[in-house]
Amino acid sequence: MNWQTWSEFIHMGGYALYVWGSFGVTALLIAGEIVLLGAHRRKALTLARRTVQYGKAERL
Amino acid sequence: MLEGKDLTCVRGERTLFSHLDFVLREGELLLVQGANGSGKTSLLRMACGLLAPEFGEISWRGEKIGAARETYHAEMIYFGHAPAVKEDLSAFENLDLACRLAGAPAGRDDVKGALGHLGLGHCLDLPAKSLSQGQRRRVALARLLLTRARLWILDEPLTALDQAALQLVQSLLGEHLSKGGMVMLTTHQPVAIPGVEPKTVQLC
Amino acid sequence: MLEGKDLTCVRGERTLFSHLDFVLREGELLLVQGANGSGKTSLLRMACGLLAPEFGEISWRGEKIGAARETYHAEMIYFGHAPAVKEDLSAFENLDLACRLAGAPAGRDDVKGALGHLGLGHCLDLPAKSLSQGQRRRVALARLLLTRARLWILDEPLTALDQAALQLVQSLLGEHLSKGGMVMLTTHQPVAIPGVEPKTVQLC
Amino acid sequence: MNAISALLRRELTLAMRRRGDVLTVLFFFVIVASLFPLGVGPEPKLLRLMGGGVVWVAALLAAMLSLGRLFAADYADGTLEQLILTPTPPVAWITGKILAHWLVSGVPLILMAPVLGIQFGLSGAELAVLMSSLLLGTPVLSLIGAIGAALTLGLRGGGVLVSLLVLPLYIPVLIFGAGAVDGAISGLGSEAHLSLLGGILILAFMLTPWAVAAALRISIE
Amino acid sequence: MNAISALLRRELTLAMRRRGDVLTVLFFFVIVASLFPLGVGPEPKLLRLMGGGVVWVAALLAAMLSLGRLFAADYADGTLEQLILTPTPPVAWITGKILAHWLVSGVPLILMAPVLGIQFGLSGAELAVLMSSLLLGTPVLSLIGAIGAALTLGLRGGGVLVSLLVLPLYIPVLIFGAGAVDGAISGLGSEAHLSLLGGILILAFMLTPWAVAAALRISIE
Amino acid sequence: MMSGFNLYKYSSPATFYALAGRLIPWFYGAAALLGAAGLYVSFFLAPTDFQQSEAYRIIFIHVPAAWMSMFIYIVMAGWAALGLAFNTRLSFMMASALAPTGAMLTFVSLWTGALWGKPTWGAWWVWDARLTSELILFFLYLGFMALQAAIDDPRRADRAGALIALVGVVNVPIIYFSVKWWNTLHQGASVSLTKAPSMAAVMLAGMLVMALAVWMYAIAAALSRVRCIILERERNSQWVAQMLEAEE
Ligand code: HEM
Ligand SMILES: Nc1ncnc2c1ncn2[C@@H]1O[C@H](COP(=O)(O)OP(=O)(O)OP(=O)(O)O)[C@@H](O)[C@H]1O
Ligand SMILES: Nc1ncnc2c1ncn2[C@@H]1O[C@H](COP(=O)(O)OP(=O)(O)OP(=O)(O)O)[C@@H](O)[C@H]1O
Ligand SMILES: [Mg+2]
Ligand SMILES: [Mg+2]
């Protein structure tokens, strides 16, 4: 085990900014992409629903 | 009263017309006629103040339109060849913004009502790029329902419209004229407004 | 013989037509009809090979037009919405170059004759930008007088033409058909070619 | 006033709907700035000396290319005539449009500049000077560029033509902007350059809208 | 063959009738290259080191701006469809068009380059290397650029978009072109760079017309 | 009336839509598990480097991201080529779906590299060959996405994007070697990571596990995105209507 305490872990031997900057931003980007994908899916679904309703209305 | 005196129009190297006079009084319809390229659009743009005449002058209620710019523009609406509809905005946004920019914002419901009146009720929120050519022109025409302008200058407002929309526009014109409004119009199609005898300007 | 089988056309996200068949034989005129936006231009461009059908195939003398590209293009002439006239070249240069590029150079006198036939004799050497809309379309149409193509695909060749030019084009078409040529045509105007009963394809 | 705020809102909405166009200009800026090290070589000392100049030249070129968006679309679809025919004084809405253009195409450049500066090895204080010089300078680019954009409306070859009209006028901005960064690098200080840039900004802000209004009248006839 | 020579003649005639456009690109080249001494400062040693790179970057940007002329006019007036419908194989006339484009927009840059090189203090032999590198490199710019021009036909924001597509692909040309000049300046020799440029030219000449043909088919649908 | 091939072509996005829907959770799950394992290796198993101290741990995200950014570009170009060759819409959609994830990973590798460079080289960025080519790769992704965004007609967008992806992939080796050559002619900053031999195995394992995690994540993200694209494109078709009705 490399780390005795949490603060040591957080401190990363003085390189906290760089290490957590890397891992943190990566995590943020991945989370962001997942959120955007969810939004994209909701948008696509509403678009499709609206189109289907239009189609029905036109056929009537 | 809109009055043009001794107007000459030169485009490129050609003189399109010269010594042209016209007067448009309250409740009158002025029809500008002529073949393609005879200068109808040019005359209408002069009347708006977009194009300066080579000679002659145009006045609104006795003042030159260059000098009375702000009051004139507040009382005038122009409808040109291009519909001034932004492809990326929805029909609602387009009309709403057009009213705001003209300095006469309209309520949400009025805007919706105007679009509904022109048969666009079901596509208020579609971006204009997915509207057909005719539908775009209707969005532009809806401004006529909301405007309080006295003078309407309309350049071929009837193109790309189907029969129903055509009737609607004609009845709009009739109503406006009967309330003492003024209309300056060009069109290649026949117009018939009950109870109105149009004055004409013939270009050739 | 030009043959289209089971054609489907998708533009953007809309299917304009599907399962469309047509056959065009020697001496026949095929009239493609339909409202604005119904897909006439799209069908003609498919027939040229400019637009790939979503399904189905088009063949010329039994071979798919994609495979027989060179022979097909050598026997076909297309006239689209845009007149393909360069504004900076004169009428003469435009027509001369069009023939050369199509691989069938014509003599100086033939080119002049064709332009003269279309009433452009007096403006051979004016740059096309000083020609009117109708005159530009005549320059483009003059190619029909010089071409040896069997198949003519014409997209609204009659717009912006006056009565005389209209007659001329119709007689050109009649002559071409009587010599066993083929014509595929769209137009919003009525066409009457003596002795020819057009086939029609109706799009909607 | 109401009309102007409506116009601003409209411009920003349109920019949001056309995000691609905005981003493209931004990445053009980044790419052009990155071309230089590739042309000149990776020597860090040399690059540091060039850094300010290169970022500024890239900003100039990006601003110039983004001018196409300023009036062209409105001209093509007829909105420009309608704007001219509103009762609002032209100078007011023209200023609004230029402001919107700067917000959409100038501000992203300012925000991206430090990233490019780092690539050229500029330090923190130098980056701050680079950003302030851009903050004062890019509005001038939008203001002056608007004149060129208005004059070339509807002309063929507009893109290249506008560069020919506008780039020479951009040169003072370039000199003072890049000079500010150089001053910071060489330790000579950059206040003088920055205050000159501020002066140009005020001058341009007061004069150019009138010139643009005149240019638009000419182009729209 | 006849059709191709007719096409070439046509392109050159059109360029002569539109001399303004050709000159505009040339002046853009000159202005961009001259912006750098203004942005970076007048240090002669620094300028000499940058010279090759800057001239090459300016050439890249000028070539990119001139791409608008390659197919856009023919697309707008319908000539492009007619060209596609000729019996001539597309690759043949596309090569012809690109060649004409290079003659009109690449060759003037080559001829102008020594003047700019002198501004940066390059010597005679170095200028010769600069010109040969441009001679080998600018055709590649036209060839690769044609792909971008063909793909962006008729798209809004085409000008900036084409730069985003094309500039990254130009980078090898920039590196070897500017590298040749640097080699001459530093005395390391420039044969290797020039022969690599030649190799790229041959490769591009053989491959890009096919890609352009495909791109045109896609855009014209 | 419809030939078997046509039927296949029409139904293929529909079946793929459902299939992708079933696969996505598994790929996300695998990504999460592998990611957790990889992070455990990175932070707890891998010992401290005696030269770089803890900063070197960035390698566990940097290298996998760099690998995947290049790999995804190649896969994207492969789908594009398939689409152009066989005219299958699904291939084009896969290519478009991969691009944003690829661009994101390229950015991650640039970002983490910069954050690593500051403590090790003392500079956020140097114009080293590998760095420069990664930057250019980023531009290539952006160009692809910008082109597709600028085209409204999906059919044209697909094909145009596919062509530029292919042109890019032909150019990538040329760009790579030119950049490499450009840099070595001058003296560049040399990247060398000093590592004890015993460390190498752990590090390699960690990087591999993380790379696998990123790989799984990229597949999951691309599949989710392709589902959205299919839905947008096929919203006029029968099966979408049926599917939406079945849901209600
Ligand atoms: C912005 C800066 C950086 C970028 C864009 C970058 C990019 C890359 C790329 C593209 C790779 C994969 C190359 C391949 O596998 O062939 C890579 C691998 C690697 N990078 Fe970086 N890098 C950067 C900074 C750094 C720094 C500062 C270090 C360490 C001091 C570093 C260490 C490594 C190592 C050890 C590898 C794996 C080497 C191998 O597998 O061959 N990188 N980097
Ligand atoms: N900006 C311009 N510069 C030079 N000439 C122009 C310009 N605008 C129009 N013209 C020319 O002026 C003439 C008249 O144009 P105008 O648009 O006024 O005609 P019009 O009567 O409205 O025709 P239409 O019925 O086709 O609308 C035309 O010959 C046209 O070529
Ligand atoms: N490149 C394109 N991308 C997307 N949609 C297109 C494209 N070209 C045409 N369309 C659409 O396809 C439809 C048919 O167009 P087409 O030009 O074939 O009509 P048309 O029958 O020739 O009409 P017109 O009589 O007006 O010439 C129109 O709704 C049009 O908006
Ligand atoms: Mg008119
Ligand atoms: Mg049509």
C-alpha cells in the first residue's frame, strides 16, 4: 500500500494539481459526455414522437 | 399622403424611367405595373427610401422622406422580394422579432393568432428552414396582421401563395384601405378588391 | 431506350416517390408532371446519373447508366435549372466551349448560325452578364441546335422565354422526335407538338 | 432601446443555433497559430519571442474570416432592408450588431488565447497582457471589419476582397497589440501600448458605426 | 484531350477577365507575410530565422483562400453539372481544372516569393531554395485543397470550413517546404526536404483527382 | 416487390437499434469494472517512481487515451470506407457516432500530457513530434465533425464526412512521419520515462486494463450515440412509430 493516510493520498507527493487535474478532468469529460448523450437521446425521442404524431394527423 | 415628383431612376447604365409623378392619398391603392425589368421594384424601393432617385423627390405628409426618416419608417411597412425570414428561427420567433425590431412588440397570443390566421398554427415552433417556400412567405405576410403602419409598400406579395392565402391577403388589403390606410403594390397577378378602384402607374 | 425501374427518391428525410417505373423509346416524348417540390428535377437528375436513386436502377440501351457512363453521356444532353452560361464569356464563347467540352466541337459558322437562329445574332460578342435572363437561356438552348445527342433531358426549358422562342423550341423538339430522338421533359407550361402524343409520368 | 436588446438577443440566439460556425472560427484561430511553430521550427526561445505576434496575426485573420457572417446572411434574406427601414437610428442597431459579432467571434478568441500562449511558452503575467491586449483590440477588429463587410456585400470574391480592404486598416491594432506582449516579455512594460489600444478602441467605437451606416446604404441600393 | 485543352483555355480566359481576383490573392499573400515583421518586431536575426516559415504559412493561407474560386462559380451557374455529364472521364478534367487553378493562383505566389524573402533577409541561394520548395509544394496545396473545395460546395460558412478541413492536411507540405529553407539557412542542406516534397507531389497528383471526383459527385447530388 | 437485399437494408438499422440497446449496459458495466480495477492498479498497486514521484501516475490515463484516440480514428475511417463501398447507412452512422468520443479522448490525451509535461519538462507544451501529431489528429476530428454539422442533407453529410475521414487516414501516416522528421532535425525535448524494471510489469498491466476500460466505454458511448442518430434519421419510418406506440 502506497498511502498511509487520506491526506497523503490527496496530496500525491506534491503533484496533486497535476494528477487530480488529469484524472478529474477526464472523469468530468466522461460524465459530461454521458449527460450529453442522455440529452441527445431525449431530444431524438421527442422529435420522433412529434413526427409520428404529425404523420398520424396527416393520415386522418 | 405619399407623393413622388419628377422621379428619374437609373440602374447601371440604363435609365428605367424619368419624370414620373405619383400621389397616394388615404384609402387609396396604387398599383405599379410593367414588364419584367421595367423598374417596379426600383420604384418601390425609392418610395421606401432604400434607393435614392437620380432626380426628383419623394415626400411623406409634405416632408421629404430623407428628412423625416424616423416618423416615416414608423408609419410604413415594406414587403420585398426577399421574405426576411431567418431559416434558423421558428415561425413564432421570426414574427415576434420582426415586430420587436420594428419598434412595435406584440403579445405572445397576438403573434400566435396572426400565424394561426395564416394557417401556420401547427408549425409555430418548426425552424423556418423546414417550411416550404409558400409557408415562408406567409410568415412574412403575417406582419401585416400585426402592424399599425398606415402605408404598406408591397412588392409582389402574392407570389408562391395558393388560392386561400391569396383571398386572405386581398381581404386584408381591403380592410386596411377601408380604414383609411394606403397601399402601394406591384404584382404580376390580377388583384380584385371589392369597392376599390386602384390608381395605376405604368412603367415600360 | 431509357428505362427506369422501381425507382425511389429520398431527399433530406422525405421520400419524394417510390416504385416509379418509366420507359422512353425512340421517337417518344416523356412528360414529367407534378406540383412544385414534387420531385421532377430530382427524377431528371437521376435519369442523367447526377443523383443516385435510393433504390431501383436506370438503364440505357439495356446497360445500367453507371456502368455505361461514357457512351451514355456521349448520347445524352441535359438542360437544367441553371443555364450553365458563364457571365464573363460572350455568347459565342459560351456556346463554342460548351460544344468543345461535350466532345463535339462545332465550326465557327455553325455556332454563329445557331445563335442567330435564336435571335442573338446581334449580341454574339457581348459578355453574357449584359444579357437579360431570357437571352441567357437562349444561349443555353442553342446547344440543342448543335448537338448530335439522341436523348434530350430538359428541365423547364420554356421558362423566361417569349412566344417566338417558345414556338422555336417546340418545333425543335418535334423535329428531333420525328428523327427518332427521345425527349424527357418537365414544364409548368402547356406544350403542344403536332403529331406527338406525350407519355406522362405524374408525381405527387 | 427595446429594439436593440431584441436585436442582441436575436443575434445570440442565431449564433447558438449555428454553433458550428462560431466554433469553426475559433478552431481556425487555433490552427493558424499552430501552423507557425511547424513552419518556423520548435526552438522554444524563438517561439517565445514570436508568440505574441503570432497569436495576434492569427486573431486578425480569424476576425477577418468571421466578417462574412456579420451582414451577409441578413443581406441575402432581406432582413437587412427591414432593419434599415425600422425607426431605430441605424447607428444604434449597427453598434448592436457589431457588439453581438464581437461577443460571438471575438470573446472566444480572447478566452482561447492563453492556451495558445502556453504553447509558445509565455508565462502567467505575459498571458495576462496578451489577454488584455486582445480584450482591447478585438472589438476594434470587429468595428473596422464591419466597414469592409458592409462595403463588399453581395460582391463576388467578397471574402478575399474584404481582406484586402480590412487588413491594412488592422495594422495599427496588430502593432500595438503584439507590441504590448513584446513589452511584457522584454520587461519594457506594456502600459503604453495598452493605453494606445484603448484610445484606438474609443475612436473606432465613436466613428465606425457612422461609416458602416453609410457603407450599408451604398451596398443596399 | 481536346476537351481538356478547351477547358484549360477557358479557365485561363476567365482568369484573365477576372484579373482582380487573381491579384487579390497575391496581395493577400504579401500582406500576411508582411504582417509578421510588424507583429514580431524588426530584429533582423529573428526575421531571418522565421523567413522561410512565414512565407510558407502565408502561401498556405493564400492558397486556402483561393480555393473558393476552384469550383464554386461553376457549381453556382450549372457548368459543373455539365462538366460531369461530358463523356470525358472526370479525373481528366478535374486534373485540368486543378492545373489551371495552380497556374493562376500558385505560380504568382512563387514569382512573388523572392520579394518577400528579401524582406526577411534571405540570401540568393536561400531564395532559390524557397522558390523551388514553393514550386514543388504549391501544386500539392491546389490538389489537396480541391478536395476540401469540392466537399464544401454550396455550404454556408464554406470559407472557414474549408480551412478547417484543409489546413491540417497541408501540414506535411508546410513542414518540408519551410524545412527546406531552414536547411539552406542553417547549412544542413535541403535536398532531403525537397525530394520528400517531390514525393508528396507525385502521390497527391495520383490520388487526389479521384478523391475530388468522388467529392464532387457527393456535393452535386 | 422488395428484394431480399432491400429488405435487409431497410430493417438493418431497426434491428441494430434494438441490439445496441441490449448491449450498451454490458459495455458500460465492463467499462466501470475495468476502470475500477485500472484505478486500483494505478493508485494502489503501482509503486511510487523514485524520480517523478507520484506525477507519473498520469500515465495510466494518458497513454490509454492516446492509444484509443488513434485507434478510434482508424475504426471510424474503416466504417466510412465500408459505407462508401457498400452504401450501408449504418456504417456511416457508426462513423459519425465515433467521432465525438474520439475527439474527447484526443483532448484527454492532450490535456493529461500537458499536465504531465509541466512537472517533468517544466513546460505545458513543447513542439515535440508526438505531441504535434496528436494535436493535428484533434484538428482532423474537428474537421470531420464540422463538415457533418454544416450539411443539412443527411445523405450528403454521411458521404462527405466519410470521404474526409478516408482522406485523413491516408494522410495520418504522412503527417506523423513529417512531424517526426521536422522535429528531429532540430534538437527537441526528449521524452524518456525512467522506470525501475520491477515497475514495468505493473505499469504495463495498469495501462492495459485502463485501455480496455476506455475501449469498452468508447463502444458504449458510440452505441448510445448511434441509437440517437438512427432514431433521428428513421423517425419517419414504420418501425419507429411501432416501437414508440409499443412503449406507450
Ligand atoms: C500535451 C502533451 C502530450 C501529448 C499530446 C502526448 C501524446 C502522446 C501520444 C499520442 C502517445 C501514444 C504514442 C504511441 O503509443 O506511439 C503518448 C504516449 C506516451 N506519453 Fe505522451 N504526450 C504528452 C505528454 C507526455 C509527457 C509530459 C510524458 C512524460 C513525461 C508523456 C509520456 C508518455 C509515455 C510514457 C507514453 C507511452 C509511450 C509508449 O507507449 O511508447 N507524454 N503520448
Ligand atoms: N443593383 C443594380 N445594379 C444595376 N442594375 C440593376 C440593379 N438592380 C436592378 N437592376 C436593373 O434594373 C432593371 C429594373 O429592375 P427592377 O428590379 O426594378 O425590375 P422589376 O420591374 O421589379 O422587375 P420584376 O418584375 O422582374 O420584379 C433591370 O433591368 C435590372 O437588371
Ligand atoms: N439537395 C437537397 N437536399 C434536400 N432536399 C432537397 C434537395 N434538393 C431538393 N430537395 C427537396 O426535394 C423536393 C423536390 O425537389 P425538386 O427540385 O425535385 O422539385 P421539382 O418537382 O423539380 O420542383 P419545381 O417545380 O419547383 O422545380 C423539394 O421539397 C426540395 O426541398
Ligand atoms: Mg421586382
Ligand atoms: Mg424543378
